[in-house]
Amino acid sequence: MYKVKEAYTRICFEDETTVLICRLLKELESILCPKDFFRVNLKYLINLNHVKSYSVGKKPYVILSNELVLPLSRRRKEDFKKKLESVFVHV
């Protein structure tokens, strides 16, 4: 998972270690494999392989494998749903 903090981005790993780098989230989004990552809102870019569950209801959200609950942008919820369907239908 990647979280923006001004001109820095905090990278959170599965083992709960974190690294703060001097890159915008938008830059990382363009570098990382679009098949595996998705920008769920302005602050978070997530690895789709760590999505445990999600809801696209009135207050959309994503739950990651580490139990972190992140808000899912209403404007991005349909794209998110399609992305997950396309990624995991080929597994």
C-alpha cells in the first residue's frame, strides 16, 4: 500500500515496515504495474493482490489483507469493481 504525505509517499509493506520516499503518489502510480495496483482515492494506491473484501455501496470501502479499511472514492468504485473482475477472472 502507498499513502501520500505532501511531496513524500509512505510505502507500507506486508510485514508492517514502512519507508518514506521523496516521490509523489502520482509518479509511483505511473511506474507500477497497472495490473497489480489501483488508486482507490487521492491518498492511497493499493496492491490488488492484498484486497480481502470491498463494498461499493453508499459508503464504498476496501479492506486489505492486514485488516486496514480504506475509503474507496465514489468516482472510482465502478472502475475498481471492473478492475478486480478483470484481474481475478484470469486467475
